[in-house]
Amino acid sequence: MNKLYGDTVTLYHPDAKAARVVRTVLHGVFCQQGRRELPDVNGAKQGAALLLVVPETTAKFGADYTLLPGDRLFLGEGPDVAWADWPGFVPAAVDGVGIVQYVLPMRLRGRLHHVEAGAWWSGTGTGVHSLTR
């Protein structure tokens, strides 16, 4: 196994039709947290940033896991989340939770190679907070 892909994350995907939250634990991924800062005329806006890379050799995108903007992820093995608890499962309320803002399936020689997903949020927010606003 590549040493770069030594992290574990838990993905959470809401299924509104079934009124449940699908929880998927992925081992062998790369996950990095950090700070993002965007200066503007009113001063710098800061927020936590997250980058997730899931190699196709770890899990098959669309078959083994679902990942869409608005889905949530937890660094490490996260708890089960009931449908009723979904609205409160946000970065401001739960340490280690991120809300996915973008998902980029990346190809190499015409085949899916890995998926990159990312997010940034403020510590006081209740959801996705773009630093460009």
C-alpha cells in the first residue's frame, strides 16, 4: 500500500427517499486538513480546509461509495447518524465533520484513477461557507 494513502474517513450520504443516512467507511485514502485564508478589502476571511483523495484501487466511485456536494465526511471512523440527526451533523456542531463542496473524478489514460473532494468552512458556521462570498 502507498504510504500516502494511510488515512480513514467516513462518508455520509443522505437518502431522502428512504429517510436515512448512508454511512461508508473508507480506509486507504488521503485526507488533509488545514486553514484557508482569502484576503479582501475588509480583511482576511479564514476557514478550515479539507482535501480528500480516494484512489480507485481503494474503492470504486459510484459502486462502493457515493460522494456528492453536500455530503458530509468525518475524519476517522465516524458514528452512525440517524435521519433525524442529519441537520445537526455539521462542522459547527461536530468536530471533525466537513461538508463536501466539490467532487472531481480524475482520469488517467481514459480511466477513472481517483476522486478528489474538498471543502472549507468556518468554525462558527452551520454548513458550507464559501470564502469567496
